[in-house]
Amino acid sequence: MTQGQDQVLQPLTTPEEVDQFLKDHPQAAVFKAGTCHKTMQGFGVIETFLQRYELPIGFIRVVDWRPASNHVAEMTGLTHHSPQFILFQNGQPQYEVNNWDITPEALAPVFSQHVPQRSGAAQLATDDNVEPYRQLMRAYLDGQLSDWAFQDQYVTMFRDDASLRSQREFDLLSRLFGDPDAYHGGLHQLGAPQDRGDLKARVQDVLDQLG
């Protein structure tokens, strides 16, 4: 992670913090974080834009800070979704995008037309970490888990992960077994753990790149 111009994410835990955040920042966005990897994927997309554009982001963990989330829905009249990205100008919502629609194609024209560019590149810093994945991968590589047990635990962890992660982290973590929502009918739909190639080699590669 680069040092220096780190974009600061501001947690919004109460309605009052939401109001103060929007008052302090004439142009800002609110990101509602849900309870599954859709949040991770959506935030990863947004993170790539925040490296190049100057935009304060307030984030709400919906399950933990529900009054703040409800307040945003009430004050904007926008139906709640998670994940949800809302761009504000002078306290008024200007644009929203939700769930799987949080894509580079959807956000590119919004940022290019409405958000000022940074003078230099920046990297987002969050409090989330990848240590649970590292531990699971090390346990598998050490022979503590079978291929099938590792696949089951990894996909379940990834599917339930609502961390705020960079696009790089999301891409790395999804490299082993792809989109876990594709298997919502049952993890058996994944097929054999080795179907994508030598699993241990691929796990070691991802672990190395995670650092």
C-alpha cells in the first residue's frame, strides 16, 4: 500500500453522524455495506475510482448501524439496498447505484462528470484484513484440511465476507473458486476442487501475492 495520500473512510454510526458528515462535505458519498461478498465486490470497484478522484466516503455497516442506514433512506427517499452507493451534493442525493450494478461501467461517467480528479494517485486504507484467509490457506497447505474441506470452508467464508476491500484483494480472493453466488444452490455445484488446475499451487500463489 502506498503511503501519503491515503483516502480516509469515515464510519457513520448514527443519524447525527450522517448529518454532520454531509454538512462538512459539500460533495460526498455514502456507501452502505451489507452482509455478504457483494459489499466487498462493490467497494472494490469504488476503491479503484477513489485512487484517482477526490471524494469523501462515509460508510455504514447496515447490520451494526441500522439507525444511520434508516436515516439515509428516510432523508433521501431512496429505497434501501446493500451494498448501496449514493453521491451527494450539498446534502442532496444526486446519483445512486446498488448491488451488482456497482460496476466500473456505471460509475465511470458519474465520476468523470461530477467528481474532481486527484492531483496524485492515492490508495484506500481500511480496517479490514485478509488474515482469516491466510490462516485457512496455510492450514490447507500444511495438510490439516482435505481439498474438499478447504473448498467448502473457503467458499463459505468468501460468500459471507462483507469487508471493505480493494479491487486487488477482491480479485485475488475470487481467483481460487470464482463467484460464490454461482453456487447458492449448493456447494456441490463447484465440482471437484482440482477442476481449475493444481489447487495447492494456486493457493500458494494467492497466499504469496497477499503477502
